[in-house]
Amino acid sequence: MIETVPEDVDQRDYRVSSKKIEHVLNFSVQKTIPYGIEEIKHALRTIENPLSKVYYNS
């Protein structure tokens, strides 16, 4: 039996500020999201065998 769930009508969006973490912990990001995406794409292209056990936690 398949049960359907009504669409979530609460589609709130949140704005988050990182000013406090920058000010209190003196932390700031060093890389951008596009850089991170390119880094992941590069890693995925260079892995010879993505199904190798070395890439799993168990």
C-alpha cells in the first residue's frame, strides 16, 4: 500500500548571518561554493574505482 502525504504548505526560507561566528571565533570562509563544486567534480573524475572499499566507512 502506498500512502501519499499532502504537500507541505509551510515553505519558509531563512536568511542566516555568519557575522557572529566571524566576530566571536575569528572564522571566515576561505573557499567559495563554486570552488567546492569544482573540487568535488575533479575528485569524482580522478577516482579510478569509486566502488572500492577504501571509499566506504564500513
